[in-house]
Amino acid sequence: MASYTSDVESRRDDGGPKVVCAWCGGVIRSAAEKAALRMCQPCFARMMREHTRAHQRQSPLRHASDR
């Protein structure tokens, strides 16, 4: 974690540590108390879609009509 903190602090623009998304690298918050890795909302939504799709039951008649 020390290497991440020093890396983030070396890239700061406003003189403070940033909270960065662990998946996409986007800055979530630029004025944080300390540097941290978190997940932004778009990446969290993508992760949940992938998780849900992977755990759905695969039925061959899922799109068949009821008639």
C-alpha cells in the first residue's frame, strides 16, 4: 500500500491525496484526507451486471413464448 500512496501523492494536482477507482483509475474525490483505492459507481454497476449474468440459470427455453 505504501507504493500506491506515494504514487498517488506524486500525481496530485491540488496538493492533496486523491481517492481513485481501483478498476478504471478515475479520480473519485480529489480532496481526501488520505490516498485510497475505492470503486466508482459506474464500475460498481458493471461489476454487479457481470456478477448477476454469471449466476443466472442458463435455461434453453428462457426466451420461448408461453403459448
